[in-house]
Amino acid sequence: MRGPEPLDFERAWPRHSHAKENAIRDRGLTPARYYQLLHRTAASIQGQAHDAMTAHLILRRRGSVVRR
């Protein structure tokens, strides 16, 4: 997954489930790597410009909303 793709995937699969883990693995990633990419993308300017609401929800869930 590159660019804002993790945010699009997370919007489609908002809840953690076994099916979501399988979909992540089908994309060639481990769940741990997916969540690393997701959090990095959500914190980036590019990710926030692409989908501000999903990026904010991810950062808030993680407990690290970036303050400007």
C-alpha cells in the first residue's frame, strides 16, 4: 500500500476483525506493518489532505492527535 491507500482501506474496514486481517494479508502485508503504514499516513500532510476525517479518527484512536 502506498500513498493514501491505507486510509481508503481503513474507511472501508473500520472495525478490527478476522476478515479485515485476511484482507490485509491478501494485500501482502502483516497486520502490524499495515497499522504502521496507516498511522504514518494518517499523521502525514498528504494523508490529512486526502481524507482528513479518517486521518483524525485514526490519530485520535491512537491517542496522538497532531496539534498545529
